[in-house]
Amino acid sequence: MTKAIVASGLTKHFGDVKALNGIDLEVEQGTVVGLLGPNGSGKTTTVRILSTLLKADSGSATVGGIDVASHPDDVRKVIGLTGQYAAVDNYLTGRENLELFGRLFHLSKSEAKVRAAELLERFDLEDAADRGIKGYSGGMRRRLDLAASLIGNPSVLFLDEPTTGLDPRSRQGMWDVIEGLVAEGTTVLLTTQYLEEADQLASRIVVLDHGSVIAQGTSDELKNQVGGDRIELIVTHSEDLARAEETLKPLASGATVVEEAIRKVLAPVSGGSRAIVDAVRRLDEANIDIADIALRRPTLDDVFLSLTGHVAEDAEVGPKKPGRRGGRGGKK
Ligand SMILES: Nc1ncnc2c1ncn2[C@@H]1O[C@H](COP(=O)(O)OP(=O)(O)OP(=O)(O)O)[C@@H](O)[C@H]1O
Ligand SMILES: [Mg+2]
């Protein structure tokens, strides 16, 4: 497969702040790669360098095989960018905004009109097309933003936090649109703080923390890195705990853990749902009463926690709080 995006050793300082510490990245053509990381980890800086808005201090990158530093104008012809903050003009209507973007893309007036109408239809914005976008909801603005970035039919699309601030329905709508674009062959690099979003959309995930890549792989590979599936058993009587652990040991693919206070036994297993059937049978034969038993797959939250020792901040809890990473929030 051909690589749509290749970056190697990208670094970037802002004054004393080392925003990027040597980022390597590859995105196969026609796939979605998710750049996942907490506030200030370097996601936007990476996207800005790859989309030619910013020059790296060192390292190199190509997009569509074109070098971003030496041929930025050629790169711009093949990419689309939806920035983290809306790029559309508040005082124009949705249609006017798209036509303006079309003209910026050197379409003729009539071509720009046709393209704008197509995109308004595709993004379900026809009814609102001739209203000023001041009155658009957050979800409508994000859709208009994405529509604007598609004016030039880009083969590589950069989406910087495409769904931050959207409600679950609008988020699902945005995911559907992105999946549609990928089905048509578009390559997408998207940044997100939502582990769930990376899980849903991205075929590969690159995890950033403090300007470095700390892990990458498919969602499953990352989860397996944390230790695969595990059985979580809660026994009814605490005196059964030790026997329960002994009973599960033959099934476990690694060390078992007992949490006495909550009468819980954790056993890593590799057999998936077969393992849990087997466990229930053995516990039953040993006359151990089960209060609760479940097979749990690690989530990307577990991955993040085990990789970084901290949870992905603000990942699922609404608006971002600037300045949480003491002194690293210079931009906001
Ligand atoms: N123009 C700038 N001037 C000074 N510092 C900057 C600038 N842009 C980014 N930074 C700093 O570089 C670091 C990385 O920022 P970046 O915006 O790439 O992070 P991010 O992962 O996109 O974060 P967020 O999730 O908040 O969008 C941060 O410490 C940020 O404060
Ligand atoms: Mg950002």
C-alpha cells in the first residue's frame, strides 16, 4: 500500500515549550489514523505542520508523496483541513461561505455555486443554507466546516477534533459522514480526545503524550498490550475467595489478582467467552456462590492509564479547561 502521509522526526518548539519531541507517523492511503492524546500533547501542532500551516524545527514530512516544507503549495492542492476552531465567517450564510471557499479554491463563480449546492445537500444543510450561520447550532457549524474543507475534493483530509462539543447524535452523524468519505477512498488523519471516537473510526491509533508517540497500533493491539480480556468474579462469601482464585488459576493466562475488600478475583484469560463458560462450570462444581461474573475487554481508557500513568484528561467530560497542564496552555 502507498503511504498518504509520512512524517519522521518532527520537532517543534514554542519558546520554552517543546510541543513536538520527534514525531514519526505513517498513514496508508484510504485509511483513517486517529491521533489520540490529552490537551497540549501536540495533536494540533502535528496537524498544522502536515497541512503546511506551520514549519517544523526539524524532521520531514510528505503528504501524497509531496514534501510539505519544500512544496507547500502542491500539498495544499491535495488536502483538506477542518481546524479545531471554526474557520467559517459568521456574517455570511452557509451557502455564501461555501461559495467563498470555492472561489478561494479557484473555482469559477458557477462552479463554486454548483459545488456549494452539492455539499449543502450532502451535509443535510439545505434548509439552513440561506440563513446566517450565527444562528447555526454547534453540530451544523461543524458540518459546514467539514463541507468547506471538501470544496477542493481533497484526497487527504485532516480533521482536528471534528466532534468536540457535539451531542451524541450529532457526533454519530459526523462519524457517518467521515466513514462515507473513507469508503470513497479519502485518507483521513483525525485528532481526538475521545477514546471511543478513535475506537470507532480509526484503523490505526497513534497515542501522543507530551509531544511524543507513546504507542501505536490497532485498537485491539493497544488493548492486548494491556493484557487482553479478563474475567472479573465477585464471590458471595468472602471465605470463598481463596478457593475461587485457585479454581480460576488453571484458566488464567497470567497472574490472578484478588481484591479482598470487594470480594473480587481478576483472572486474565485468552479464550474469550469460552473461558467464562468454563469458569462458571468450575466454580459451580466447587460449590462457590457467584455474586457477579463478567468478561471484561480492556478499554482504551485502560490503555491510556497503563501507558501514561494518568487518565486521558477531559476525555469524556465536556468542555476543555485551559491551563490544566500548568504552564503548557500558552495558546489559549
Ligand atoms: N502558537 C503557539 N505558541 C505557543 N505555544 C504553543 C503554540 N501552539 C501550541 N503551543 C503549545 O504546544 C503544546 C502542544 O499544543 P497543541 O495545540 O499541539 O496540543 P493539542 O494536543 O492539540 O491540545 P488540545 O487537545 O488542547 O487541542 C502545548 O503546550 C501548547 O501550549
Ligand atoms: Mg488541539
